[in-house]
Amino acid sequence: MTAALYDSVIADFYDASPVVVSRQKDVVFYRDAARRYGGPVLELGCGTGRITMAIAEAGQQITGLDNSEKMLQRATQKVAVLHPEQRQRVTLLSGDMRRFAIDQQFQSIIIPFRPFQHLLPVPEQLDCLGCVRQHLALGGKLIMDFFQTDAARMHDPQFLKEHFIAEYEMPGGRKVRLSERIAAFHRAEQCNDVEMAFEVTGADGSTTRNVFASRFEADAGRRHAAASRTREPANLRRFRIPDYSGGRRAGIASTSRRLR
Ligand SMILES: C[S@@+](CC[C@H](N)C(=O)[O-])C[C@H]1O[C@@H](n2cnc3c(N)ncnc32)[C@H](O)[C@@H]1O
């Protein structure tokens, strides 16, 4: 389901999107973490390799795994233009983070920009954490981030109307207008059905509109909601959680404050 969403449209518009372009602090955060905790690094949900390349450029061996072929194609194109010394540090794998078996142990396993929140049922989260445990070297670290949404996004009818998210130009001149609406709130499950509409205007002025629906985790904005949902399965898999940092809205950065 998620792979279909990324394959069908998101991959094409991902890297140029202002939502993605403006995310720089997390690149620094994960690159610094990889330096601190060491390689080899396994990145789950590596997508187009936004973080993968930065870590390879910083000198670490990194394996990126994703289940969207189109996102991986973009990553492969980026690997091809790396310096040869950096290129040999990157391995890209097609696979599912809920069930993977790689014949290697990793010092660091990272899940940047919320792929874990695509795993909505707790058993799927546990499957992923189980695989992570099998692939972590002794003393290795799992590092991931979550988003905290507004409580209003769980109930306010204004979000049921389509609203503007971003407008941008792609290399080659196509213009993209991204809008979104919540089609259904699932408050008890802390999920929303979200429709994303990509309106693309070509150089000849013709416009196409593609609407995609998916279910996303949308924690109710309570400060530790996402964390508690994750801490619970993490504890069940007997991970020790030595650090938990962040802040509302700011996104993860090396300077994020510590939360308890
Ligand atoms: C928001 S993107 C983040 C991509 C990348 N980590 C980044 O920071 O730009 C989420 C990624 O998770 C991947 N993903 C979602 N569910 C997955 C699964 N079960 N197994 C592997 N990858 C998955 C998607 O294909 C997508 O590339």
C-alpha cells in the first residue's frame, strides 16, 4: 500500500518539494549520529537517498533499504554521481522494513523522516523492531524520528476541506501544486485517511490532477503520544531508550532539546 503511494506519484515530486528541500537539520543530525555511533549504518525507508548520500559522503558504509522501487531508482541515480570512493560505501536494497534479512550486523540503524509511522498496527512495528534487533551489533544504536501533529488535525472539520500545502517548480519547468484534505479521522487509532492532490502543469500549459489516498499516523498532538506508542513496542523488544529529544514543530536537529 505504502509502496504503491510512493511509486505512483510521490517519488517523482519528492526531492523538489519544499517540504523536503527545507529539511536540512535532520540531514546534519543523522550524519553526526552516524559519525558518533559509527558504521556500518543501515537506513530503513531510505527513499531517494537524501540522508544516505550525506552519510556516505561523511565516510561511513551505509546500506539503504526501501520497498518503493521508484524511490530507490532516484537513490540509484544519486549513487551514480557520487565520487567513486563514496559510491563504494553505498548498498541499496529493495525490501520491507517489517521483514528483512541481511547477512550483516550494523553499528547504527536509522529510520529518518518517519518511515516507522507508516507501520500503523503495533504488530507491524514489533516485526520491524524484531528485525532491527537481529541486525544490530552488540551495543549498536537504533535512531529514528516521529512527528507530532496538531490536535486540531484529529477533529477540526476545516481539515476535511482541501487546503494548500506547497507550490513549486520541477527541474524541466513543470509546476506542481500540492494540496491535501483529511477524508476521515480515526481518533481511537490516532490515524487519519489523507488525500493528497498533485496538480501538475506542463510547459505547454496542460494540467493533470492526481489524487492519492493513504492512512497516516496522526497522533493527537499530546506531547508524548507518538513516543508512547513507540516506546511501548520498543520496550517489548527490550531496547533501552537512552535518549529522547525533539520539540514541537521544530523537527529533529543536533540541537534538539532532551525530552523526558
Ligand atoms: C517520508 S519517506 C522518507 C525517505 C527518507 N528516509 C528521507 O529521509 O528522505 C518514507 C519512506 O519510507 C518508505 N517505506 C514506507 N514503508 C516501508 C516499508 N514497510 N519498508 C520499507 N520502506 C518503507 C517509503 O517507500 C519512503 O521511501
